[in-house]
Amino acid sequence: MSESESPPAPLKRGLTNKIADNAFHGGAFFDAIGTKFDDLSKSDEIINADVLDAWFDPSPSVIDALKEKLEWISKTSPPTHSEGLVSTISQFRNIPLENIVVGSGSSSLMFIALRELLSSESKVLILDPTYGEYPHLLNNVIKCKTKSLRLRRDENYKIDISTIKDELEYGYDALILVNPNSPTGQHIESKDIEDLINNISDNILVWIDETYTDFVSPLQTCEKIAPNSKNVIICKSMSKAYGLSGLRVAYLSGATSLISRLSKIVPPWSVSLPGQIAGVFALKSWDYYQEKYKETKINRTQFQIDLENIGIEVIPGSANFLLCHTDSVRIPSSELVKKSKEFGLYIRDISLTSSFLGEYAVRIAVKSGQENSRIIEILKRSLDTVSYTHLTLP
């Protein structure tokens, strides 16, 4: 930004609550499959790139463990507090047992934990755009006083730690970071987050959602600093990075006092027996998943090139998805999403998740090389067939 430019909007002081009434999710592909699951073979006919499920299967050891005693697993109550899963997380992620609490997916843990730790009087700083569940929960459920820190398209939605630090000096109770951020895919180095934590008040709750961090590097996690802090919680989904979205497994790690407080309100049997078993064996499958993360990076790089070759602007990302802008092809995201569905491709219209994204923004999951090629072909057909004579650039 040149010296003559005025500061971006978020640096103007004041608290706002301008967020959609409901959280906005993907998963529209179930319109094609059916939510009564009468014919799951239809899942082979569509590409569900509107959600960020892993393109790869769970590790073979996960599948083998579930198949071996599936009947027994299906009818048997799980360990009440997921003791074995917690122990395995502790061992493989190097986190003390007392600093872990597990739940049935990160959304479940978010609703339990943040409703406990925050109130309608809490002042919370969030990014914009970011994962839509957070502004929904904070503004519509807890009714916090939130401030959105605008991320700029002309800067590829880069997250500036120094700007966050300066903003926090104006008096906040909590900071929510999704890292890498969704839908932008931008990542903050763990050393920069650690520096931020060391230079702000211990009274500010720092909630870091690391759902996609493993796609950058498992070494980029802030789990190592959270247990020794007074104010940090790491939210870790095992859905995307471990291929367990359907089994709903997640955990929080963090400051002893905070985790102790949350442990008392997380319900028993919060993770199913299949989920607990899958989580344990997934954590033991380090080599398998590291190879899949490497392949994801390769797939993402080629996918970006292919998208740009058909005229779509792509924001370089670091996770298993890409944020795209379609104003260069004069087709609003809603139109492209609608037409793509006709060819069996489901992508995410994210224009409604932020007033800053505009009507030409889609997020597309990175899939296997073969599926990515199919996506490109469908998008080309969609771009060729959508009528846009009535549309103009913004």
C-alpha cells in the first residue's frame, strides 16, 4: 500500500455485527446423492468439490481395523471419555494428557468451548473472510461484540501479524484465527503466531483452528506452545487431513486451566467407537499421510495452472482447496455453480460469506489428479455454455 492510500477498513475503530444470520456450508452434493442414502453408487458420478473432504482414503490400517470387527463396533458403546484416543493423541502429538479434550468434530467442540469461554460482553477479533461457522457462532449464537479484520484481495488476502497485534491493543477478550485460513488458503508461520502470543496480554483468549495445517506441514502446528500458555487453545479437526470427515473426530489442546474447564462440560461418549478407532490408527499412520500431503501439494500446483489456463483467477493457497475469482470470465459465482451442477460438479459459491469477496468468488477443493482434470473439463463446458450477455463486470 502506498503512503498516499488510506488505511484499510478494519483499522477504523469500532465493533460491528454485520454477519449473515446462519452459517454457510457446502455439502450441496448430497442433493444429487440423496440424504436417505438409497443409492450411494451415485457418489461415483459426482465430484464433491464444494466441501473440503480429503481426496485420499483413510490409511489402510484404519480401514482394516474397522472392517475386522465392524458388526461388533457398530453395536458396542465406546470408551466413555475416549481414553485410548486421548492417550494416542498425547503420544503422537507430544501433548500432555491433561491438555487434551476430544469431541465429535471441530464444529461440535467450537459450539461447546466458545459458548463456555465467551459471552455477549466479549469483544472478539476475527478475520474477514474466514470460516463462516465462527462469525455465525460469535454473532448469532453467543452474540459477542465482534470486529472483522478485512483481508484484501489485492494482497492475496495476506494475514499481517503486526496488524493483528496493533488491533488487539484496543481491548479485546479473544482472537480467532483459522490457519491456514478458509476460504483464502493463506498461512501464518507458527513462529509468527508464537511471537504474537508472547507479545499480547494473557487475558486475551487465542483460539487457533488448525484444520488444514497438516497440508502445510505437521511441524507448523502451535500445539507445542499451547499447553504451556495461559490463554491458547488449538482446535484440531481430524476430518480433512486424515480422511475421516464422515467419522467426526476432533480435539482441542491448550492451556491447562482452559482445558480443565472444558473437560467438565464435554458430554460422555462424544466420539463414536468407529471414530475413536479410526483416530487411533490414523495417528499411527504417519508415513502414509505424509505421502498424501506431498501429493496434495503437487495436485494443487497443477490444478492452479489448469484453472488459470481457462481464464479463472486463482489465489495461491497452502491447503487442500483454492479460492478463485471469476470476474475475469464475466460469470458470477452463483451462475458458474449452477451450471457446473448440471455436469455433476459441485463447487462452493462463497460470495455470501463476506461482503468483501463480491459476487465472483468460488472455492474449489483440490482432488486427485484425475478428478482435477475432470473438474477443469466441466468448468470449461460450463464457461462455454453459460449465457452471460446480460452480465457486466462489477
